Amino acid sequence: MKKSILTILGVCMASLPLYAQQEEPSRIEKKNFSDVNEIRFDHYYGHITVTESDAGQVKLEIRYFDSDKIKPVSETSVTGGVLTVKTVIDFPRNFNNRHKIGIDYLITVPKDAATDIRLKYGNIHLGDRHGPFKCDLAYGDLHVNTLFKSPVSIASSYSNLHIGRVDTLDLSTAYGSLNIGAVQSLKINSQYTKCHIENVDLLKAASAYGSLQIGSAIEFDAGLRFTPVTIDRLEKSLNLACDHSTVQVLNTSPGVQSVTFDGSFSNFELGLDAGLSAHLDVDLKYTGLSVEDLYVKYSFSETDHSRVIKKGVIGNKTPAATIRIGNTHASVKIHESSWKVPMQKTVPPPSGR
């Protein structure tokens, strides 16, 4: 199952169309705007690069990529402090070389100005963004260093997202990939998306036909369908409802408080810190329980041809955590973690907060 899902993801990501126009623009236009506190893009076929400035002006460079018969148009207007930039391209029906025609925007904005981008067939490049940021992206890439202003809202399809750091992110994504370095609070609804998150404090996820690779998570709450998950280190709590998924928790901290797993056709592997003691409550159907290299004492145990129920304590100290596991038609394995947490690099706090 895991192999087939990753194969599907690979096919989807490999099939993302690439927008690549001429190397040199046909013409360049430059505009300046004052008294702007928000910038809105409605754009397709082209890239957007946003940089910040302490100056109050907005500087917009418009790079046009024309053909002999088709010349894209950029419409700009300012109303109530909102700068709107709209692309208009009159493609003939059944025109096949659309990827060679378009507009690239290079814009410099005031540091605290809001940015709202709607883009199809193109990439977005940001450095550090201190102002509010909202994005709806299709068939492109998003590259961001740090998003300081929260919350951030992003919707994407057939796109690859690369985010260095963000405080609070609400994300809806389908058919693509996600890479995040550090996020405090992430709410994600994903389909057919390959996700890699280095460090997250609070993660709430709904995922179908994707994958989740997590370095460190403090709290993780998710509903998963056909989604393999690997967590290198769980710090506090886990609450998962899984259907046809595989979940591996390689290591838990000694301070973990609760692990709840409700699965169907979903293998679950839990690596516990050697110093952790926890109440254990397991109810399994058409599968068994494996506990390895850990001291466990059962207060109740009942097994028949189709069901396993066990209650007890793992560890030889006063239990400080609770582990509840329910599963059907898939394996459950609990063992002492042999995975060692690598030394984390010290990451300085973002500047300019």
C-alpha cells in the first residue's frame, strides 16, 4: 500500500506542468504607487517575486513575454489603499504555446503591507514577509523564507510549497508537495500530497492518499486515509484516527502525556523512551499485540480467536502517561526506542518580530 501511494505521488508531482517563457522579456514597464497597504494579484502564466522595503512606496516591474500576435496586458488600479494587479491574456482557442507567453512581476512592497496572491501556472518567490500573506496557487512553486505575520492562509493544487518558518498556517493542498522547516501551529487538509515537516508544535491534519514525514511534533491530532506517517520524535500527545495507513513513532520524550490510536487496516509502531511509564489500554480485532524490550504488567487480559483486550502498565514507575490503542486487521507493536535523537542545531529567533 505504501509503495503504491508513493508511486502515485511521484507520478502526480512529475506531471506538474512547467511554465517557462522566453529568456528575455519582450518589453518592460515600471510603475510606482503610494499610500498602499494591501496588494492583490490575479495572475496566470508568469512568476511573482516579492521583496520588502522600509520605504512607503510600492515599486512594480512588469516583464512582458509576447508573441507576434499575442501581447499580455497588465491592469493596475488603487482603491482605498488596495493595489490590484490583474493579468489579461487573450489566447486563441486551441493555442498550444501558452507556456511561452506571459508576464513576470517583480514587486517591492512596504514591510507591513498585506499580500494576497492568486496565481495559476507560475512560481512565487518571497524572502521574509512581515505583512499578512494569503495565497491561492495552482501549477506552480512557492518559495518562502519566513512568514512573520499570523495567521497565514494558503491553498494550492498541483504545486510544491517550500516554507522556512511560519507561526500559524492554515493550509489546503492537493496533488503536490510540502516542505516546512518550523511551524508553531499548522492546520492542514491534504490530498495526494507528500509532506515533510521538520519541527511543529501543534499539528492538526486531515490527509488522504499522501504521506507525512515529521521530525519533531509536540501535539499531533489527525484523521488519515491511505497515508503513511513517520514521526521521529513525539514530545507530548498523539491522537490519530487511521484507515489503511501505516504509522511509525520512532521515539517519544519522557514527558509524553497521551497516545491515542484508533485504526482500521493500519499498522502502528510505537517506540517509547526507556524511562517512560504509562497506563496501557488495548482493544484489537483480528490482530495481535507485540510489546518488546519493555517491562509490562497486565491487570486484565482477554484473548480469543478474533479479539485481544489488555489493560495494564508499561514501565516500573508511577504512570505519567496514557496509551490507548484500538485497531482491526493490522499489527500493533510497542517497543523501547533504539533510535537516538540527533543533536538539534540552535535556530535563532526570527529578526524583526
